[in-house]
Amino acid sequence: MGNRSLSLIKNLDLILLVLALPVFVFAGFDLVGYGVAAVVWAAQRLVQLWAERKAASDLAAGKRTSAMGAVAATSLARPWFMAAVVLVTCIIDREVGLAAAALLVLLFTVNLATRGLAYLLGNTEQTEETR
């Protein structure tokens, strides 16, 4: 599988986020909920990107513990951050919070599945090259 295909798979959640906007508009869901979910999702994706780059640089420098720490800490913190924002949003306005929660659950599920799939497809490609 090529790099473009892997890149598309890895970013399927972002594509889904963009495609969710017309669904929110036409279905009459609260657009503030979409906005909350979009901002939270973008923030946690930036943290994820930072952690992956830090882990790669730490691994290249031979700092395995530091690399694993960055990935582990951010992997645990990102869902808690999203849940906390949804909780606060639900306290302020239940409809907005529920719309944001539904979108974030969908995005998180797709992200988790596609990251695993991209990892598996990327690993099979590397093992075929080394043969």
C-alpha cells in the first residue's frame, strides 16, 4: 500500500470531521456542538502529532523510556481531556454537549481503528521490502 493510501487512512477522522458539518447543518443539530467537537478534536490531534514526533526523535536518540512516556501520557490524557470538555459543555448546555459528545465518540472510534489499520498495513509493507 502506498504512502498516499496510508496518509488517507491515517487522516480519515479529519475527513469525517469535515463531512460531519453538512450533516449537522441539514439535520438541524446544534452547530455550537460541532464547533466544540471540532476545536477539541483539532487540539487533541495536535497533541497526538507532537507526541508522535517527540517519540520518533527520542527513539532516534536512543531514549526509549522517554519516547514511551510521551506516547503513553498523551494517549491517556487525550480522551480524558475530551471527556472533561464534553462534561463541562453538557453542564452549560445539554444539547450542545450531547452533539459534541456524539461527534467526538465517532471521531475517536474512527481514529483508533484507522491508526491500527495504518500500523498493520505499514508493517506488512516494511516486512515485504526486507524480504
